[in-house]
Amino acid sequence: MKTWFITGSSSGFGKQLATQLAQLEEVKLIATARKLSDLAYLDRYDHGQIKKLALDVTEPEQIAAAVAASLAFSDQIDVLVNNAGLGYFATIEESDPARVRQMFEVNFFGLAAVTTAFLPQLRKQGQGVIVNLSSALALTTLPTMGFYSASKYAVEGYSAALRQEVGPLGIRVLTVEPSGARTQWAGSAAGKVVPQIADYAAFKETVATAGNFVTQSPGNPAKIARAIIEVVTSGDFPDHLPLGQFAYEGGLANLTTLVGEIKGQRERALAVDD
Ligand SMILES: NC(=O)c1ccc[n+]([C@@H]2O[C@H](COP(=O)([O-])OP(=O)(O)OC[C@H]3O[C@@H](n4cnc5c(N)ncnc54)[C@H](OP(=O)(O)O)[C@@H]3O)[C@@H](O)[C@H]2O)c1
């Protein structure tokens, strides 16, 4: 029996993950959402192996309470999925600092706070998997997605260091980099600032139509959730899981360019050390 804990299970990937995990006999599920009523869809699967908890990842008391309730429900937390997150569409110059900070509170600081709260238990167990929802936009970037990308690059840098710290203790850290998928991440909760500065007119359409991602992205949330479950359950996985064509091809192209640039600077790079 493996116990999964998921943040942001009210919609999108989190809801798909919870729905699919709820149907697996060998899984104990702890699904969390800001509003407990948003988890009512799980009631049809209730077979004693599902715990629903209220959790806003920006609220430290709620995190502590969720960890305590989880450990009362299950001796062991095998998989922590840091899924909660939201989008923000604006040029860098026209971004609203308060909205950007709020996005970072969820996408990065919330993820980090939930992880820190579970680490003592994971260390005690000497095993576990932390799945951090990053983004294809942490493998490459697009205009008007700068601060969103930054929040996901933060997740990547954080995860890479965490991996080095807890890997020797038996804890794996998987970052998932999905391409655009048909969830609510670009919907009403996402901030959007249509460029007003004439120099950024080329990006007006991108922001104005950002909500179209919700219905028109190629990524299928059910398939993405299935891929995550399959990969984690297999126990044999890399550190990164790019999903979708954009993540694969866009990420590969960007990182290949980066490798080329670093190699091209070999002499200058090595010349500054004594
Ligand atoms: N869909 C994509 O194209 C895509 C691509 C790459 C990465 N991602 C990432 O995938 C993750 C899941 O997003 P999604 O695409 O499934 O979007 P979604 O349908 O909007 O789901 C996001 C979830 O996060 C929750 N959430 C927001 N703020 C929260 C907070 N303060 N505390 C707890 N939960 C909170 C939402 O809950 P409420 O319903 O209460 O707001 C919702 O359950 C996010 O980290 C997102 O950045 C998405």
C-alpha cells in the first residue's frame, strides 16, 4: 500500500491524479484543496482509503494541520505531489508586483513550505518521492510568461539542490515539466495584463487569448496524470519528466543552445579562476 498526498486537487492535474489514484486498490490517497467541498467528486470512490483535507499552501497553520492529519491517517507518506499553482500572463514591465508575489507564494513558497513540513517524516521513513509540478516553461521561455517561468525555474533550482540533500537519505525528487494542457491554470484564477505599451503590441494577442489554453491546449490532463502515476509507481525514473511536444522539443532546443553557449565560453570561463 502506497500513500499519496496531493496539493491543489480541486481541478486540473490534481483532480485527475486524485481521481485515478482513488481507483487503485493499492493506494491510500490524501487529497487536499482550498475548499473541502471541491473534493466531493471523490465521495463516489470512498472506500476508507481516502482522506480529504482543506489546504491552502500559503497558510502555515493549515500546512501543519494537514501534515498532522495525514500522519494520523497513514503511518507513511510515500509520494508528496506539490501540484498547486497558477498562471500569470503579462510582459515583465507591465506585471503587477503584488500579483507576481502572490503567484510566487503559491507556485514556489507554498511548494517549499509543504515540502519542509513533510521532510522530517520522509527522512524518518528513509524513503519517499517528492513530485514537484514545474513546467515546460522552466525548460524554455516565452514572452508574457516571464514571471510564471521564473516561479517554475525557482522550483527547478530548489528541486535540484533538494535532490542532492535528500537523495542520499533515500528520498527522490521528480520535477514534472508539462506543456500547455487543458486545465484551469490560464483560467479565471490566472492574472492577465494585456500590454498597453505600444512597444509590446506584438504580445497583445497572446495575453488576450491566454484563456484559450483552457480549451485548446494539446495536453490532456488525464494522460498527464496517468504518466506521472506510471512513472512514480515504476520506481525507475529520471529526475525530470517533460510531457508534451513543446516540453520535449522546445526544452531540448533551448537546452542544446545553452550547452553550446557554455562550451563556446570555455576559455573565458576558465581564465577567471586563479
Ligand atoms: N495546465 C498547464 O498547461 C500546465 C503546464 C505546466 C505546468 N502546470 C502546473 O501544473 C500545476 C497544476 O495546475 P493545473 O494546470 O492543473 O491548473 P488548475 O486546473 O488551475 O489547478 C490548479 C490547482 O491549484 C490550486 N491552488 C491555487 N492556489 C492554491 C493555494 N493557495 N493553495 C492550494 N491550492 C491552490 C487550485 O485550487 P483552487 O481551485 O482552490 O483555486 C487548483 O486545485 C500548477 O503548478 C501549474 O503551474 C500546468
